[in-house]
Amino acid sequence: MALLSRHMDALIDILENKLSDMLVWNGEDRKEIVTFKSCLDELQTMKLDNVDVIAFGSAKKRGRRASAA
């Protein structure tokens, strides 16, 4: 699966709009804002790292293979 630059822009816009509209009433709201800001930072970093496409492949497992006994 790949995340195109225009899709990333849309997600960044959505997060920025959500953050600008949020009001903090309690600790749960603060946690949500921290989570959204973290997501926004991560998306912006990913966008800077890769111009057109970011591919999400299956993660390679590290370590030894289990031997058949």
C-alpha cells in the first residue's frame, strides 16, 4: 500500500483543522490533542522524507528462523 503526497496533504489538512477546532475540557481532551499533534508531526516528517510516494510494506521479521525439529 502506498500513501501519495496528495493524500498526505489531505490528512495533514484534516489534522490541522481538527486541532484548531478542539477545546480542552479535561485530561482526556489533552491526551487526544497530544496524539493528534504527534500524528501531524509524523505525517509532516514523512512528507519531507519522501516527495511522491511512501510505501508501507510488510515489516521484515528479524532474528533467527525457527528450526524444524
